[in-house]
Amino acid sequence: MTGGIANAFTPNGDGINDYWKIKGIENYTNGTVSVFTRDGRQVYQSKGYAVPFDGTFNGKQLPAGVYYYVIDLKSCNLISGNVTILR
């Protein structure tokens, strides 16, 4: 995967950094992106990242804080790390 994975975003509706950016993910249409809370609860999953993570779960805003992600590109190793929601 080329590009980079943003380590923070600000989903506040101002049109700037409202979604978590993962550069190059569009080249991995079979890959999956999953986001978890600190206690391991999955709050987001997408195949191919067609709908970017906007900091919500079941239509409600998630609290500001650190979340953990796993990106499975299927063609290489898993990528994991953390992303911070700033509100």
C-alpha cells in the first residue's frame, strides 16, 4: 500500500478531516478495514473502504479518544495501529 494512514481526524462536520484517510487503500478492493475500541469492541468494518470511517457507530458519534485498527489487504501482511478521534 502506498501513501499513508492518518493517525487522527476531526469528524465535526466542517468538511476538513471529517473522515479517516487511508491513502492507497482504493487499490485493495478485497481488503478489509476494522476499527476497535480500547476494550476490543469492533465499531467499524468495511470491505474495500468504500465508505470511509466517520467516527460513528450505529449512527451515533463515538467519543474522542484513541481507537485501534487492523487493515487486512489479503495480498500481504496485516497492518495495525491506532487512530485518534478529535472532537
